[in-house]
Amino acid sequence: MMSIEIVKIDERYLELKTKGETYTLFSPLVEYLSEDPDVEYVTFDVGHPLLEDVTFRIKTRAGSPLDALKRAVQAIVNDLESLERSILA
């Protein structure tokens, strides 16, 4: 089970620390967020793969980092649903 700790949040920046997850979740998030024109930068660091601890950071040019994160998650879900439909068609 993944736990999330908000380290810092303001109108343009969000930093999270998580336990229980590594590259599997954060690699696609970074890829999708990097395509968002409102995102200035996004990154994640894995402390140690066996400990499954990740620090995730996002800074936006415009809009809330939480809104950008929600858009990226929704885009990932939409793409996965599209893939599922094409496989089952």
C-alpha cells in the first residue's frame, strides 16, 4: 500500500514523498506532465529501490500543480481504457 506525505504545496509547486511505489507509477506521470504546457518542470527521485521511497516534484507556469496532476492521471486512464477497448474489439 502506498502512503503519501505532502512536503510542500503552494499555488505553483508541489512536493510529495511516497512509500510503497517506485518507477512504475511515476515514470508515466512524468511523461504525461512533461507534455502539459502549464508545467514548468516535473521530476521524481527514487531514494532506494528496495525501500520504495520516492520524492516527486512539480512546478507549474500557470494553474495549480494538483490540477495538472489530475489532468495527467485522467489522460493516463483514458489512454489505458482506449488500449483496453482496442484489444478487446
